[in-house]
Amino acid sequence: MQELLEALKERAGFFLLQMGEFKPFRVLLRSGEIVDTMTVYETFTENQIYDLLVKEVNIDLEDSDTKASAIVLLGQSDGYDIVLIEIFRKLRKKYQMVLPYSIKDGAIFFWGDLNKNYQTEKDW
């Protein structure tokens, strides 16, 4: 799963640095491969996009080849700009990582997970 987390951070960094606009997105871990998804929700609010992504995650998890499905969002927490990563797996609680970040000189820096002490399932 560490590979999936790194891929999610990399993709979030790309959107923050290169695209100039960040929209919530979804990534799958299917048959050992990290699969990017592309859905355009231009006319929806962030909350509507999140609801649609959660529905897609539930569909993803019906596929026996899908080990995990993740949603990546932006937000703020404890005064920090954050990337919020939610990883969903079959028959497991959602794993949620809250990563503060900063951008300096065209590079993005992620700090430690603000949610780490609150994880209920350490072996995810």
C-alpha cells in the first residue's frame, strides 16, 4: 500500500504544481497495477464530486481484481493546506491520511500525516 500512497501524493503534487487547478480524483489498485481514472465533473461542486467519486469507489470494490480504491481531495486542517487521501478496501474501514503541504520554488513538500495517531486500523 505504500506504493499506492506514494503514487497518490505524486499525482496530487502534479495537479497542484502543473495544472493550476485541483479537482478531487480517484485512483485504483487493480491486479497489482495503479490505475488512474479520468472523469470530468466541470459543473459540479466539490461536495457533489466527492459523492460521485464515493459511488464510483463502491462500484470499483465490487470487482474482485480491485484491491483498493482511493479518493484524493484538497482542504485545510489545523491552519494548514492539506491533501486528504481516503483509501477504501473491501471489508475494511476507510483509511484516511491528512498531509499538510507547502509549495516553494516550484516544488511541493508533504509533511507527516496529521491523522496518523487517530488511525483505528494500523495494519491496512
